[in-house]
Amino acid sequence: MDDNAILSATGITKIFPGAKALDGVNFSLRRGEVHALLGENGAGKSTLIKCLTGAYRRDGGTVTLDGEPIDPKNPLCAQALGIGTVYQEVNLLPNLSVAENLFLGRQPRRFGLIRSSAMKENARALLAKYGLDINVSASLDSYSVAVQQVIAIARAVDLSGKVLILDEPTASLDAREVEMLFAIVRDLKAKGLGIIFITHFLEQVYTLSDRITVLRNGRLVATRETATLPRQELVTLMLGHELQELSKSSHRKSEQLSEPRYRFENYGKAGTIKPFDLLVHRGEVVGIAGLLGSGRTETAELLFGLKAPDSGSKATIDGSVVSVNSPRAAIARRFGFCPEDRKVDGIVGDLSIRENIALALQARQGWWKPVSRTQQNALADQYIKALDIRTTDREKSIRLLSGGNQQKAILARWLATNPEFLILDEPTRGIDVGAHGEIIRLIENLCADGMSLLVISSELDELVTYSSRVLVLRDRQHVAELSDEEITTTHIINAIAARPSQPERSQVA
Amino acid sequence: MSDRVSLLRRLAPQLIALGAILFLIWLVFPAFFSLTFQNGRAYGSLIDVLNRGAPVALLSIGMTVVIATKGIDLSVGAVMAICGAVAASASVQGQPIATTLFLALSVGVICGLWNGVLVAFLNIQPIIATLILMVAGRGIAQLITEGAILTFDDPSLAFVGSGAFLGLPVPIVIWVVFATLVTLVLRRSALGMLIEAVGINRRASMLAGVNAPVLLIAAYILSGICASIAGVAIAADIRGADANNAGLWLELDAILAVVVGGTSLLGGRFSIIGSLLGAMIIQAINTGILLSGFPPQFNLIIKAAIVVVILIIQSPEAKTLLSFVNRTRPAPVAAPKGAQQ
Amino acid sequence: MSQRYLPLLATLAIFIIAYIASTFQFPPMFSTRVIGNLLTDNAFLGIAAVGMTFVILSGGIDLSIGSVIAFTSIFLAMILATTSIHPLLAFAIVLVMTTAFGALMGAIIHYLDMPAFIVTLAGMFLARGLAFVVSIDSIPIKHPFYETLQDWYLRLPGGGRFTLIGAAMIVTFLVCIVIAHRTRFGANVYALGGGVATAKLMGVDVARTTIAIYAVSGLLAGLSGIVYSIYTSAGYSLATVGVELDAIAAVVIGGTLLSGGVGFVAGTFIGIAIQGLIQTYITFDGTLSSWWTKILIGILLFSFVAMQKGILLFSKDRSQKAG
């Protein structure tokens, strides 16, 4: 056993009806260590965290903190014991002031009344430790997500002070903000805190962590020193097999393509994305790369008519000028759009898989021309089979499906409309590797069938695999276009990093 | 076939509740189910329940659809008062019945349109958007009647409220026919599913090409039309428009009918038949208390108690308890969750 | 930051402008007499609206207050007519009852996870029903202590009267402003309005706070009922129908968002004052019918809601430009 361990968990087991989510997992965290917790979706990372923080009651195993066995009943108990957690979606109250968020429930009082000046002073002092000098009486939502994240960390550390769990804290931050966050984490580490760091970005794992624990299918695979674990091996540990070689398929070279089918010229919207030109041929995949907040999703939303483009923007399809001012107009032109945030923008949770798949087709036909039940059933069965959507029944509510299967159902929704131009925003985000490969194959097949696709992805090797051209975005602007042999991950990264990136969100006070 | 079974299963609590209430009334008032025919018209307590429940039944049709869109329409009582006043005032001015009804319905449509535009285009929370007309509406109705009860004596207009058609009071015929019509239109077209989609996830539905604003406005217009018909029926029944009291608090009864009928206030899956059963449950309670000779002061208390019981049975907490009991049996075929709430 | 105060400032500005405009038309409206009456006439509504402010700030709604006020007044009238207990004791009894009633609704809302709208609707029926059971007639209150309470007032310069019930409303507002902004309970109310799940994760005792909020609303509705009984010297089970609507209107006009989390107790006071002003103006005018009050309040509600939307759109637009 590790002498320097601040938190150690032995033989953690968690059983859900019909599934063993954790099976005898051991995990130890040292003082002054950043310990990355990695694994595919469903590997058991979040279940382990929830067992440590008391959000779930574990079914077996022991947890000791500072040598004492603990058994927190809920995250609040864990916090009182010394384990604080910061989630990806900031778990603070946007309508309260920064100071109130920091001291909710423990405001300094005199005669039962809150001493607000003392509270503000404490808040300023607390945030000063993190290099943050902001107006603490302003409401939380007047600050950027990055600043809110720091405030959440400050609160968690102040309340717990021994162990800090960061659950995908960088998912919605830009590069500069990530840097700021990392500086803070290093500082806390130097102060002797144990930090558990969960992320999807391998780059960040190598930048920040000291050790790595990999889980797979609810079991512990390995705990290793970061410095001595090569990337290739880490990926192997995570996937359990050598990553299937995704070679650049033999799609047509861009100059061999015919006249571009879709032509967007001087297309833009003030305050959202600078005007850009975009050509898409029949049977071509155009990739879009860029950091989060670079204007990727904004580009997709503009093309799909979610926001009306500024005047001066011109869209032509097969040579005739068209206007795409609303999703309905876009759908009428046989566009389709799979949004990034499936839960919010994609699925209609309480409707069945069948209804979700038929929705876009039905919406296009108009309410007076119902898609018959027989036709709906046929469509649903066809796509459940074709896309391998794992479900017991097409009448199941879509919210009961896993993320990857939801994604496939949304894809099916659009395929059912026979689209000619399909925009996919992060089609493989947050889904397991199996579904990953299937979706990539699907993209290639659609492209081979003559569909035009625009795919946004932060998985650069994916983009390299299927794109015949890649547009690179930075600071809400299209900055580079790579084609054919130029398309390599290195080139894309170089294009993204060609110039010091400006902050995406200015900190509005 | 399986759809029928799942519909029955979905409506089972309401049917059982209604059955139990009718049975209890029958215990204390054995003549409850007896029907008599006089002058080609049916009389009896059961007919009475169906007839007196007409306004709430009518309102609950539109309310169901509005609630399915994740909305609520607090203004229906006030709209009833306005439309009753319009009908009475048109009749007093000697307009023929067709014009009178057309005017009243148009005003209902306009009220619905106003609510719908506030909700769909200005993105105002439905509860506030319709609160505006709820507060102002009675003032507007009083403006039309000039503060007095506006009486009329056009027999053809009175027929709408107190006449008989095929042996049944006209209000019963109106709500049954209208409800059938609306249900057929919603379920035979794709409107029902699209409305449910908008209620569950408006943004995702819009991204899928669903014309959410138009559907929302249509839902509120339907509610306005329902309120208008109910308002005219009530005014026709008493041969006068009472801006102060017509439809007073009926919006609450209508919302209650929808909730008792099993449509979730959070929107999504809806059942108009369920709401109509809810409306009849509420009316049966009212009539039952009256018939059973309880002092009328106890009406509201008993009503509140029954409502609380029905709601507790439907509450998510009670459901988890029930599903725990049910777990020993084979799991039922995935019934839509929203529909049961 | 300042946009949080914008609705409040707008309400205040509208009140001041409207008041000045009406005094130009009817100079007597600018007198302590009118102001004193405005406070007295709206005392019970103001007190109830304070409770409603807490409920709405927490993201809930309480439809039962009108019925609770009626129940309180009829209960007091009955108990004072049929027993010989002192009114102060009667006040204490009825306040305990209404507070418990509110707490019960809060407990049902929290533990059964049911919408506040429906639970308090049932509460509205129940309280009104209980009032009917006490008596369906209007019962006058002729206790000497009531006369003492009614006779107590401060004479203001200019002939106005600052009555006890007016004072009760002012004190309620002051106390509740302090509670809202300077106590942990107040902070928890705002926290619930900001998001129940998050508030729970941050350590707010959601059950206790929810129950306390509706208990406070019940307590203030009870207090409002006492004030109403002093104001009218009677108890009547059909009284104060729809007061919850006036209270909600005052809260919204006072700049509190109906979605919860944002607003001020002080704003509600201005909301009450604006409603009172409209009524006073209509009385002074003499030719306008009373139903104009409702229409005007409806128009005001609409303008405030539209204004809040406008502010939201504007600030979104600005932050997008900045981003």
C-alpha cells in the first residue's frame, strides 16, 4: 500500500440491475499528485467517482481518506470529509453573486444577519489566491465559463481541502483558459492536494498528470506513471486492442470532382462568424477543424439557417441562388443537421425511437400528410438494422438509449429524409469506440453514394480519414483550407496554432 | 389492437376513479342512473353531469393541447366572459344567430392568437403570457356589457345553451362532437405527434424542421375557440352575459381536469379522452355532493381532498412505489412515461 | 450587474412619472391624505404580496393566499363572536394555523415532487372550503380591541392618516427585505430560484427551505387576513377572491422574474403602489369605470414582461458582440 496515499479505494464494486458497473476496482491517490482517470464511455469512471463522493452507495470495497475508513452518504458528506468535486457544467448558481456562491450556507453572520461586507472581503481574499481579481458582488453569470470554473474550484477546495475531483473541467474552455486552469491545478498540487482529473483530451493528460489509471468495462486495467507510459500503449490500454488502422480511404481528389454543387459565398453573420466562402461537391466530405469556440458550430448553424446570414451572403445550389434563412428552408433544400448537443438539440426524449426517426420527414411533409404508421415502422426497423441501433423495441423512449445509439437514431432521422447535404457536428463525440468506427464507415458510405457532407470534429485523425478538404477555423473566422495531401493532423494543428490564439470570450465584468 | 390496449391501460386510473365515484353516488342516491324521456328529451342525474360538465369539458380540450406544448392557458375563464359578452351584445343589437356565433368565435380566435403570439414569438412564459389576458379579460368583458348583466331573448341563441338535439341537451352534443372532431384531426394528421414533440423538446423539434411557432399559436387558438364555445353556451343557458361571473375560476377546473386526466403539466404526451374523463370526474364529484345531501359548504373541501388523492396516486413518488410492487410481475410493454403522469 | 436593477428602476420611474402626471391633472392627489389611504387600502394586499415574492423568487407559486385570507377573516369573526378569548390570542391561533397550512403545502410540493401550481390550487379549494364551513354569511366583528386598533393612527401633516394596518404593511416589507437579503434563509430562497438541483449540491437544505417558504407565505397570508378583518371589521368567506392574482401582478410589475431567482421584495412594494395609484386615479376621475383598473394592470403586466424580454435580448446581443 502506498504510504503517501491520501485517498485509497480497495475492491470497489457497484452493481446496477443487470450489470456490474464496477468490479473490485482499486485506486489510490497521493498527496500532491494529479491522477488522471481514463477510460472509454461506460468504462466506469463516473461510477467510481460517484462511489467515492457518495452520490452512489457502493456495493463492496473500502475507501480510506488519510488512513481513516469513510463512507459518505452523499456528495455533501464527502465534501465535509475533504473530497470536493467540480463538474463540467459548472454547478454554481448563476443568479447569485460570486461571493454568495462561494459562501452559500456558511455566510459570516452577526446576530443571525449576514455580514455582507465581511463576506465580500473573504471572497476577494479567497479568489486572490487563485489570481482572480473580480467584482465579487456581480452575479456569477456575468463571468465567462472559465472564471466560473475557477470560482467552483475555489469553493470546492475551500470546503474540502484534501482531495479535488475535476470531472472534464476543460471541455468548454479555449486553449488560454485551459492554461489558466492548469496553472491553478499545479498550484493546488504544490500545496499538497490530491487531484483526480478526468478528461477526454490525451494531450492534457500528458501535460498535467503524474499518474494514470485506466478503467475498462468496470475493471481496473492499470495504474501507471505518466512519464513512462507511451501514448500508443495508453490507447491500447484504454481500448483493449490495437486501434483499428484508419487509413485515408481512396476518395476522389478534389480536382477530379465536378462543378461544386453547393456554393456559399461571402457567407457570414456579424458577431457570430466572419464571412467565408465554402464549396461542397457532390459525394464529398468537407471537414471543419478548430478549437471549441472557434466558430465551428456557428458555421454549421448558419449554413442550416438556424441564424439568418447577413445581407451580402450568397448561397447557390447547382448554380441557382437560394436563401436558407431557417431550418425549414434548409430542410426544403434537402439539408440535414445532426447537432453537437444531442440531449438538448437532438433527441425528443419522451417520444419513441420510431417517432424520433420519423420526425424530420414528417415535419417536411407537413402535418396534414401524416407518415403512416406502417411507413414509420418500416423506416424505424430499416434504420435500427442498418445503423445497428441497440434497442429491444422501436417503441422504447429514445432517452432510454445510450449516447451512441441516440446519435445513430438522430442520424437515422436525417437519412430518412434522403438528404443531399448533411452537416454533422461532432458525430462521434462522447460515444464508445465501437460506435465510433461504425459512424465513420457510415460517413464514407454516404459520401460514396453521392451525398455531400460537412463534418465538424475535434478528432483530427478522423477528419484526416474521410475529408477531401478540411477548413480550419480560429477566432470565429475561416483561416485555412487544406486539400488532398495537405490533410494531415500536423498540418491541421499547425493551421490552428499558426498565430497566438486570441481569447475566445472576453471577460465581461 | 395493441394501441387500444395501451390506451385502456393509460386511462385505467381515470376510469376506475370515475367508476368508484359514480358507484358511491349511486349508493347514497339510488336514482342516479335512472333516465326519463319527456317531450323527446332525456332527463336524469347522469345527463345532468354530462350537461353541467360541458364548459369544463370544452375548456379541457384546448387546455390539453396547450399543456401538451408545455404551456398553460390561464385566460380561458376571462375569454369565456368576453365571448359571452360579445355574443349577448351582438344578439341584443339584432344580429342573426350566424353572425353572432361567428363574431364570438372570431373573438375567441383573436384571444388565442394574442396568447400564442406572446408565447411563440415573444418567448414569454405561458403562465405569464396568459395571466395578462386573465387579468385584463374580465375588464374587457365588462367594457362590452358596460358593467351590467347583458340579457337577450333570441331563442335560437338560447337553443345553444338549453335546447335539445336528438334527445340530448345541446351542450352535451357540442362537447362530444367537438372533442371527437379535435381528436380525429390531431390523431389522424401528424399534428398530435408534432405537438408532443414541441412540448418535449422545442429546440430539437425546430431543428428537425417542425414549425414550432405555428403549432404553438394553433394550440392557443384552439384553446381560445374552446373558451369561446363554452362562453357562448353559458351565456345562452342563462340568456345573458355576466362579465363578472361567467367562467370564473373555470380555468383552474380545466387545468385540474387535464392533470386528473393524466397529461403531465410538463408537456409532451397528451390524452384528450383522459382530460374529458377528468372533467366528468370533477363534475360527478360536484353533482354527487349535491345529490347526496351534504351541506354545500363541504363541496370544495371534498373536491380538494379527492383531487389531492388522485394527484398523490399519480405522483412520481407513488409511481416508483407502484413500479416496485410491479417488478415481481413481467415488465409491461414500454408505455410512454409522459402519458401516465 | 446593473441590468438586475433595471426592471426595478423602470417600475420606480413609471410610478413617479405616473404620480406626477396624475397630480397635474388632479392636484389633490398630491396629499398625505391620498398617500395614507393608499397605504391603508392596500395593506392586506401588500402583506400577502410579500409572501408571494418569496414564493416566486424560489421559482414557485402560491394560489392559495386569497382563500387563506378569507378563511382567516371568517375564522376570527366567528371565534370572536362565539367565544370570549382575546383577539390577540385569536390572532396567534390563526397565524399558527395558516403557517402550518403553508408548511403542509410546501411539504407536499417537496416530498411528493408535485408542481406548486397544482398543490396550491388544491390548497386554494381547501382553504375556501374551510372558510365556507365556518360560515357562509358575513359576520361583523364588534370587539372593543378592534376599535382600539382601528382608532390608532398617526396624523400626518396635511390631514392624512398613517393607520396601524398601513404601518403593519411597511414593517412587514422592511422586515422581509432584511430577511431576503441579509439572512441565510433569504440566500437559500434565491438559490432555489437559481436551480434546485444545484442548490442541493451546494448544501442548501431543499426540503426545509421549500417548507419554510410556503410556511412564510401562509404566515403572511394569515397576517394579511388579520389586517383585512381590521380593515373591514368583518369576516366573510367569499371575500378576497382573486387576491392571489393581484399579488402576482404586483410581484411581476415590481420586477421579479416569474421564473424565479431574480427580483426584490422592495420592488413588490412599488408594484403595490402602482396598483393603488391606478385605483386612486380612477376614483378621482369619477367618469372612468372600475373595470379599467383590470385592463390597465393587464397592460402594465404586458409592458413589464415585454420590457424584461427586451433587456434580456439586449444583453444577449451585447455579450455576443463582445464574444
